[in-house]
Amino acid sequence: MRTQSRLRKKITAFNVVVVLFTLGFLVFFLFPLYWQIATSFKTRENAFKIPPQLFPDPLTLDRYRWVFHNTSFPLNVRNSLIVSSSTTIICLVFSTLASYALARLQLPGSKAIMMGVLICSMLPAISIIGPLYLMFKEFRLINSFLGLGIAYTAFFLPFTMWFLTSFFKTLPVELEEAAEIDGCTPFQTLYQIMIPLSAPAIFTVLMMVFIFSWNEYLFSFTFMSTDSVRTYPVGLVMLQGLWEMPWCEISAASSMVVIPVVILVLVAQKYIIQGLTAGALKG
């Protein structure tokens, strides 16, 4: 009995330490986000007040009005939404078809293809930015959504193919054999059986590609040079002035694009975790 009570005390003390460490960890990473949001509601005088104001007083929406009425940032957000959504849909369609073929069909050189896909997914963006720019300039794709979408798709497609191929390999082949006996074509098997079973992995890929392309800066900065086609990461950088840094306005613009993504991830975290761990659990 004494041993059990001591063990319970040790476990309780350990749990308290874990909880305190986790809370400290969350505060450390979430406080900058809170400070950004709080700054967006402050006046310019209070934003630089010493000692700093923890809560905005008075609370004002002037910074958001300034961003909406005096800048092209709302247009940049719209451009990001168009490019990110298009990239996500294209990557999802092509990677699903290609991954299923690599996972199930006995293709000659499939291992070499997968190795090439893995190598492409590990290439840093800066290593291909020069050749892409020269190619897009030749085909007049600079300052176009099509060119930026092609760049994003080429960069993110290898990752999505590798991820979905690994997941498709974990699904039992007997399901497809049963579907073939029932008269299903390979495409019907993929559409009616494999895709519904792979919903967590596909949803995870969808979220990751959307967030990556939503936040991507290097390609957009290189290929888009006018306000009408710039995406929001570049538009956010353009908010800074020549002689001053409008931190309150930058905080307001950042909050406009960060908060929706954070809410989306929090709502969908269950499905994202399922997609990331499904292959490991089934394997």
C-alpha cells in the first residue's frame, strides 16, 4: 500500500511538472501572436508606450480601416486566395492519380521515380528560382497567376505524391480485388473506395499545400512585381515606409491573414493528426 501511494505521489508530481512545462511552452509561443493582435487595436502613441500596455486602451479599429482604405493589401489577400486554392486543387488531383498508380501498378522503374520524387521534394526553393524565372520570362508568365501557380504546383507536387503514395501502400489490396470482382474499373475503385478510405491523408495534404502556398514569399516576390498580382506576403512587406515602420498597421494586416488560418487549423486539427499518423498506425 505504501509503495502504491508513493507511486501515485510521484506520478502526480510528474504530471504537475508536465502541465506547468506545457503551459509555459504555450505562453512562450502564443504570446507573440497575442501581442501582434493587441498592437493592431492600439493607437500609435500607445503602441510605443513605456512601460508597454498589455491590453489596448483605448481600443481602436483605425489601423484596420487604414489597411483597407489606403493600401492594396485586401487585393493581395484576394490574389493569395486565388493562387493557393488553385494550387491546392491541382496538386490534389494530380498527386492522387499519380500516387495511386505508383502504389498499386507494377510500373517499370517505379522505385527510381519515387527516388526522383523524394529528391525533388528536398530541393530548396532558392536553388530553382533562377531557371524558373528565365523560363517564365521566355514564356511571358511573369506577373501572371498562371506562372505562379505552375511554380507552386511544381514545388509542392513531389511532397504530396510522396505522402499519398506511402499512405496508399498501407491500404489492403483485398479491397481492390473485391471491387474488381464486383465489376469496378480501376478508376471506379479509386473514386468510390480508395479516396473515401484515404480522406484523412488527402485532407492533410490539402491543408498543408494550402497553408504552404498561402504563406509562400520567395516565388511571389520574384515572379510578381506589380500590386495587382502580388500575394499577401509580399504586400505585407510593402507596407513599410521609406523612413518609418508602421508597426500598428503591419500588425493589423498580419492579424487579418493569420487568425483565419489559425482558426482553420484548430478546427481541423483532429483530421490533420489522423492523416499524419494513419500510415504509421496501419503500418
